[in-house]
Amino acid sequence: MKYQNEYRGKEEVRKILDELQRIVTREHSIMEICGGQTHTLVGYGLLDMLPKKITMIHGPGCPVCVTPISILDNAVELALEHDVTLFSFGDMLRIPGTSKSLLEARAEGGKVKAVYSPLEAVTYAEKNPNEEVVFLSIGFETTMPANAYAVDLAKKRGLENFSILVSHVLVPPAVEAVMSDPLTKVDALLAAGHVCTITGLSEYGPLVEKVKIPIVVTGFEPLDLLQGILMAVKQLEAGEIKLENQYGRVVKAEGNPAAMEVTRRVFEITDMEWRGLGVIPRSGLQLRPEYADFDASLRFSLDTCKIESESECIAADILKGIKKPPECPAFGTRCVPENPLGAPMVSNEGACSAYYQHAQMTSI
């Protein structure tokens, strides 16, 4: 297959669904880690097509959703109180902090700019040496290399007015944390293919041994996900527990060594707070001491204290796969994309957003 539409073919979808129906003999709960995968499952109606014995659970793989409130509040503070030009990926702008979002901070006069790449912030800092420029550096393993490269480049160019506000998180520790929750019932995992494109597979074999369930590295198109589900179900029905790679056309065992090298050179592992999940040991990254001059939290003496998550939003239960978005009393009423109570309703990878969008489309 060479083209995207080949991974959406109805005949191939039907073949896999028929095979699943034929081989499944008992109930299985399978968690997809990535929010992009959730949007495919919901948006294409795949959840309704699967055999009734297969339940899909939506995991914590939405980087925007797990960015803690304290980081959002720090970003708002930078924009409004420190005369900083703050650069951020666009899907962070409407995420609610304690009192306001970055979009609201911009409306109040804060200099907040949406960008597609951290290099845009580096270029801006170089052209405007009299402005303090901060990039809100968030995300899983997929965004870490580009953000690390931006810091490394700023150091090489001697930029003294550029820094980053860091909230980078790692997938394997999150999987362990979710699986350790007694309320979470997961029989197999679909791992995020784009993460493994960067990291490779070396961390996932040991992860299988720790969590004692099958893990299938999976892509993002309908056929990718159905093939991943089929591979997971075959293991479960056969009583096997191993790592498999459905996304072999992109994910290689060694990953992307150059991307991992720049990440390791700039960042080091640390404990990290996750929105809705609390502090997970060794689950995030911070700048190494030799790059401390580019740490916005140090440069501007930001308060990094932990802040309790919003009480009404059930994002924690959704991120752990304990509940589905429609089970939230506020879903689609008090919590909508235009006025969200929590991050999963805002983010392009949020489970609540996926269910809300699909409900809107099917009601037309």
C-alpha cells in the first residue's frame, strides 16, 4: 500500500471485522494509548463495528490533556506579568488553567503566538534581541527532539533572550501507572506508532514483561487500528503475551537515533506531574544543568507548586480508561469545546473532543 486511502478500504475493513468475529470467544478490553487513534476509532465509527465482546478503552496519550494546570498557570503568568512573548502550539491556547487560558491571556494584552514549530520561536528571538521569548515546550517523545534541537540551536547561536517552559512526558511510565490502578481493566495495549518512530522498540519489550499484557505498536488509519486490534485479540485468544509491531512501514526497532541523541543531550529524566494522574516517578524530562540558562521556570523564578485538578471534570478517570466521555454529567452541556471544563474537550487528541465531534456529525 502506498496511499492513505488504501488504509481506509471498506472491503479490507470488512475482512478484518469478519475475522475478529470469527476468532473472538470471550470479552477483551483493549486500550489505545494515543488520542489520535481514539479520534480515528470514534470518527470512523469503528467502535460500533467491532464485535460486542471487544471493548476499546481510551488511554492517557493526549499530550495537551496531561499537561498540568501549574504549567498553564506559569505560561499565563509569563504572558501577563513578565513582558514575555510566549510561543505555543495552537491546541494549548484554549486549555483552561486555574483562572484563565492562554487565549484569554492574549485577549487581556498578553503577547501569545501560536506556531507549528519551536524553531519559529528561535528565529523570532534572534530577530528581536530586546524581547524575552519563551516557548511552551510540551508533549510526548514525538515533540521532544524538535524542542531539544531548538534549545541546542539557541545555545549555539548565543541567544540570551530565549528559554522554554518544559512539560515533557514519557509513555512507558504512564502505562505502568495506569495499569497499577485497580479500577483500570486492560487486557492488551495498542501503542502509539509515532512515539515508537522516535524511540524504537527497546523500551516496549521490558514494558510487556512489567505489565504482563500484549502490546501492539499500531498506526493511525482505520486499517492500522483494526489490524492492531486483530493482532492483540489473536494473542489474547492464544494466551500469549508479547510485543508486536503492526506499524512496520514506519517504526523500526532502532527508532530514530539522531532524534534520540539530541533529546538525551539536552534533557534528562525526572519525576513529572501529569494533569489528572498526579506525579509519576521518572516519567518526564527536564533540561540538563548545562542548558539551565534556557529554563524559563528558573529565569523568571516561577512557582512550580502542584495544583489540584478541577473538581467537576472527570479527566483523570477518562485518561485511565475507567470512564468514557459520555459518562461525565457535564459532557456536551456544561462542557463543550467553546467552553471546556477540562483539557480532553479542547485538544485535537482529547477523547471528549472526539466523542463530541462524532455526536455532532451523526446528529446532522
